[in-house]
Amino acid sequence: MTVLVRPKALGDHKVRTFQMLIDGKWVDSADGRTIERVSPGHGVVVSRYQAAASVDAERAIAAARRAFDDGPWPRMTASERSLILLKAADLIAARADELAFLDAIESGKPISQAKGELGGAADIWRYAAALARDLHGESYNTLGDGTLGVVLREAIGVVSIITPWNFPFLIVSQKLPFALAAGCTTVVKPSELTSASTLVLGEILEAAGVPAGVVNIITGTGPEVGAPMTTHPDVDMISFTGSTGVGRLTMANAAQTLKKVSLELGGKNPQIVFPDANIDEFIDAAVFGAYFNAGECCNAGSRLIVHRDIAEEVTARIAALSAKVKVGDPLDPETQVGAIITPQHLEKIAGYVSAASKDGAAVAHGGEALDLGMGQFMAPTILSSVRPDMAVAREEVFGPVLSVLTFETTDEAIRIANSIDYGLSAGVWSRDFDTCLTIGRRVRAGTVWMNTFMDGASELPFGGYRQSGLGRELGRHAVEDYTETKTLNMHIGARTGWWMPR
Ligand code: NDP
């Protein structure tokens, strides 16, 4: 059984209509087309956006180019930019309830979780504001009497920022403030499913004092609007979060003009648990790791690699706790697992579960879609007897589905953990220091949690190995990512001639 929180009808909720932000003006798409977003938790239209075409993307890129080449933003002092970012953070905090509501009705995530994400996002804007003032190069006064070397950090230029639907406000906040801190100008494209909070961010940035053309926000589909943002010669860098497939396409597009690319892609993250672990703590983290954001999370702990001696007990206890997880109305403050982003995505998740069952996995809990009268929902699901070669153990399901695999030796656990194409994050559970460090060093993932899962902080870099991505977000180098390095090689005194001695 699953605890159901039946959604309440949205009642007199008004459909909110948005324009796009190009060159400091709020505008319709060139051809007047719009997109409607149906709330995944309530099954009704909640937002209407402009469906931009490539001509709109080109206008936005041209505005960002002008703002970079001729505008004040890259020429301001870091202190001035930092003050504007701090003001933006205050305005985000002031409008956090509105932004969280928009993310919850459009993505289906629980409102209490969305509010937490807004708090995290405001913190990231403040962190980026602090880093803005610390951006600096290097000098070399050690190259002999005749030479002084200075290494500058310059803003890279125009950055295309493309974001997905699972953490609409948080993910744009992992990119945009750092690009702005460096002095870059930007074109931002949120997912066509969850554009509202990013558009409100545009209002916030205007109010905070970001000049026209520095942040342009366009809405529309990936192929129509995202693609030109990855190919246009006036774009200098792309920062993308989304699927590995589109990430690959983005990199191929960027190769035509050799743009810098930062990619945050999928994950199939293992949690490895040893018999000496604090099992109570682990059970809670396993349930949280698998069902947070309905599993629609690149960091989801969707693969448990459990020592054979405790596999039965662990699976039974996770099943028991899963039965207490509250699933349903994204707007109910008690809800822990909300709606699934689209009906098509729900079908994809259910397809993984039925394929795994046919292939020999056992459903220890859940396994089916839930009918709550409106919207689309999936029961928290545990699959046991999963083999490492099954699709459900190797591919990103992006739903509340946990696969339980077993191991006997540490080497075997590491081999299973490293046997897939992804390497975003991992967890290890043991009271033994050596065990934790051995796993921490040998698992190929961008983050390894020890006796915890999915904790994070603005100070800690985030990103993946292998097909989970390229580059790191957050952390103290996050602003540098949006810069070019320039060497000033200065000669002092008489130069020695090349052809003839002077
Ligand atoms: P996508 O990779 O398709 O979408 C991510 C962003 O890229 C969206 O803004 C999308 O636009 C845009 N996009 C799509 N096609 C192109 C293109 N040709 N050129 C440029 N931009 C493009 O992910 P989905 O949203 O379709 O999700 C599919 C799967 O991806 C999920 O099931 C999950 O496995 C994975 N995923 C991983 C995420 C992560 O955090 N690592 C986040 C989201 C998804 P639009 O959607 O508006 O068309």
C-alpha cells in the first residue's frame, strides 16, 4: 500500500501568460505561437508561454552579443556586479513562495521541497556574488629581469544556458549567477515544460539592476530554440543540463565553431552498503535518495548495491518505509513524492518496471501507476533480484524506482558500481574508515557521499565523470569556468634581436 494524498482541484487558479525577455523588453514570439503547460499534478492548463522560433533565438543572441561587446556589464567593477547579484538574491528570497508555487504546479514536485530549493538557490546567488570579487589572475615576477608575465581572467563572452524541467529554478541558479559574476552576457532557455520561474527570475534581475541585453530569456522547444543556441557563431560557451543524448548533440553542435561546453547530464548512482553500517540511517537515506523529486533527479540513488548478508533485511525494511511515503498533491505541504512530469514519461517509467519484472526482477513494493483522480503519479517502487546487466540497473529511469543488487566482496561492489556509462555520484555506508575511503577513491563519480546521501553546499563542486558530463558547477572555481585566460607577456628594457644582434 502507498499513502495517497489526493490532489485538490486548482479551483479559480488563473492561467498565467508570459512573454520573453529580449534586450530588456518583454516580447511575444515573432510568429505569435504559444505553448500551454498542463500541471502534472492537476491535469489543467496553468501557464502559457511564447513558442519562440530560431529567429527569436537569433535576436536574443544578437542582444547578448551587443551587451557583451559594447555594454556596461563586462566593464563594471566586480564590486558593482556583486552588489547586483546580492540584490537579486534578496529579491529571490522575497518572492520565494511565488517561485516555489510555480515550480510545484509545473514540475509536479512537492511544495515543501520546492521551498527548500528556493532557499538553496538564494544561497547560490549570494555565493556567486562573493566569488565575483575574488576572480583574479596571476603574475610572474620570476621570469628574469627582462620579463614580467601577467595572466588575466576575462569573461568568456556570450553564454547559452539550457536547463531541464526537474529543478527549474535551482539549475538555472547553478549557472547564471556565476556567468554574470564573471561579466558574461547570456541567453537562457528553460524547459518548455517548466519555464515560469525562470521568466520571473528575469523580472527579478531587471529589478536588481542587471542592464538590458545581459540576460535574455527565451521559451520554446529544444530543437527550435535550443539548437540555434548551440550552433550560432556569436555564442562563446554553452552550459547545458539535461539528458546525455541531447548533451552529446550539444557537444557535436558546439564542435562546429569550437565553443566551450559545460555539460551536466544523467546518472545511475549507486549506494553501496556494508553489514557494519548504521542500517537505520541508511534505510532513511535509501528511501530519500530513491524517491526525492519522484526520482526525477540526476543524483537519484537509484541503484542499491547491498552486501548479500543484509540484502533481505534491507529490502524488507526499505519496502516497509516506502509504504509510509506520502504520494500525491504537489501543493499539499505533507506530500513527499509529487506528480510525474508528463503522461509519456510515466509510461516510460512503468515500461522499465514491467521489462525488469519480465527479466527476473521481483517487485518488493509499488510497481504501478497510481490513479488519484487527476494528474499522473507513480508508486514508490523497489525491485529486488536485479542483475547488473539489466536495463533498469544501467539506464536512467528518472522515476521513483529503486533497484537492489547484491555483492560479496569490496572489489565486486566497486566493479558493479563502475560498470555503467554514468559517473555522477555515489554513496558508501560503513562504520569502517578504510572501507569508506577505499570506495571513495575507487568509485568513478564526481561526488561520493559517506554515511549520508545527496547533501550539498554551494562551496562543493558538482558534476560527473564519463557520460554524466563535462566540467563542474558550484565550488570556488565556478566563476572561472566562465572565463578565458589571457597572457600579457611584457618586456622590460632592450630586446635581443632575432636576426641580428643589436
Ligand atoms: P532533454 O535533454 O531533452 O532536455 C533538457 C533541455 O534541453 C531542455 O531545455 C530541452 O528543451 C533542451 N533541448 C532538447 N533538445 C534540444 C536540442 N536539440 N538542442 C538544444 N537543446 C535541446 O531532457 P528531457 O527534458 O527530454 O528529459 C529526458 C531524459 O533526460 C529524462 O528522462 C532523464 O533521463 C534525462 N534528464 C536528465 C536531467 C539531469 O538533471 N541530468 C534533467 C532532465 C532530464 P525542451 O524540453 O523545452 O524541448
